Amino acid sequence: MKILITGGAGFIGSNLVQIYAKENKNNIYIIDNLTTGNILNVKDLLKQKNVKFLKEDIRNNNIKKFIKDNHFDYIYNLACPASPKYYLKFPIETWETNVIGVKNILEAIKGTNTRLLQSSTSEIYGSANQIPQKETYWGNVNCIGVRSCYDEGKRSAETLIFDYKRLYNTDVRVIRIFNTYGPKMDKEDGRIISNFINQAINDRDITIYGTGKQTRSFCYIDDTLEAMIKLMDKKEKVNVPINIGNPVEIEVKEIANIIKKMTNSKSKIIYCQEMKDDPPRRKPDINYAINILDWKPKVQLQEGLKKCIEYYNEKN
């Protein structure tokens, strides 16, 4: 098969490239503008003849010709800054990537047999009033807040996708990812687990924004990738978004204490001013994933954290 992975030098993208590259039977194309992605994530993979890299931005019009000319079987769209640190720094570029970039891809595959998987996010639910969050929940999002470029950008991308489905029968599958973590996550990107581990192994203060009572549901990268590939390989079209995450809800301050203990760290846990529009609770309802994909997360939090700690210790 011919597979395009946009954002393929990023955290999730590079791990996905690695899986397909191991099979050594597919032609894999990576597109990334390297704003937040890191070429080092795929450097060794590019030594393989079946893996190619193009530094490009999906917001650019020429991306449509590239996709049309190459007749891809699968496209995984993972192109977008995914951590508050970066989308707060690049708000306009983030919104454009989610809307203009997605429209470019949709236009390119319209009327073809190319299958697209769009990586959406739990952030489309905003500061959710429904726990756990079901795919049928419409969310509670501040449309003019500092995080809106990402939250509303992803929501707009879903709007476009489902209009293309209705109008042109385009085969697009949408996953809403809940707090995935694992190796290759940039230690400087400001996300909870990468932040806490790197602060802990260097005996620096572990910084929690807010009270630490806000909750997250952490899903290890291997489980997330398994769900993505299962969804992409499904022969029948899937006409609903699907939550992909771990329904085990945990407080942020508890994660900090677990990591501190696992790393034998001398770090102090300090509390900083909470981030604007930071969602207070995250807990996915994964019944669609169970019933449609026959999928559940397998990796327990302690096991996943152990692998992450080993990775960051090696990179330190």
C-alpha cells in the first residue's frame, strides 16, 4: 500500500511510521513542516528505501496536487501542534492547519478511493459538563478563548469532514484522542507526563498548574496506534467519531506523586497559576471503540510510565 502520514515527524506520527516501516511492505511518505515535529524522530527510518520525507505544510495549495498525483491508499492526518505550549505560540497557524489544511486534503481525495483518518481530540469537548464524555456530547467550548485555535479548529475540521462525507461520500474516519503519552514525545512540549518525568529525573521542581485536582485519562501510545490502525483497516465506512483513550481517570497531582516515587526524585511539587480554559475533568466513554473496533487499552499506567522513564533517562 501507499501510505501518507502528515505530521509524521511528531510524537504520534513518528511512532506510526515506525510500525508501518517495520512491515517493510508499504511505501510510506511523511509530510511535516517541522514547526513542532522533529526530524530526529524519523532519521533512522529514512534509511529505508520505502520511507520518504517531504518538508511541506498542508496549508499550502500544492499539497492537493501532491496527494492527487500519488494516489495514496491511506492518509493519516496528524499535522497540527497538539500541546498548549505550541498552539498558544502559533494560534493562527494552528487554526489554519485544522481548517485550510484539512480542506486541502479533503479536496485532493474527493471522488477517489483514498481513505483518510483524521486525528481529532478530546479538547473538542471543552470544559465538559458530561462525565464521561460520549461522542454524542456536543461539548462546552469557549469559542473566543486562548485555546480556541486548537479546540474550535479541531471542531471545524470535523464539520468539514462530515459535510464531505454527506456531499461526496468521502471515506474519512475520525478519532478523538485522549491524552496519549509515550516515547518520542518532546520533553519540552509542556505536556503533563513528559514535563513531570523530565523534571523528576533532573531533580527540578515538578510544576502543577492549578490545584492538581483536575483529572486526565492517560493512554499509552501503543494502545492508541492499535486503535488507529484498526479503524483505518476496517472495510466498512465508519460514520461516527470514535473516542480513543483510557477510561481510568486520575488526578494530575497523583500522577506527579507516582512519577516522583518511580524516579526516586528529590524534586519538590509546586503549584502555579492555573492555565486559562484548562478542562477540569477528562474521562472518555469508549463504548464505540469497544463495539466498532473491538478495542480496549491494554497498557497499565505504571507499565507505560516505566517505559517513558527509561526513554527519557536514555535521552537525558
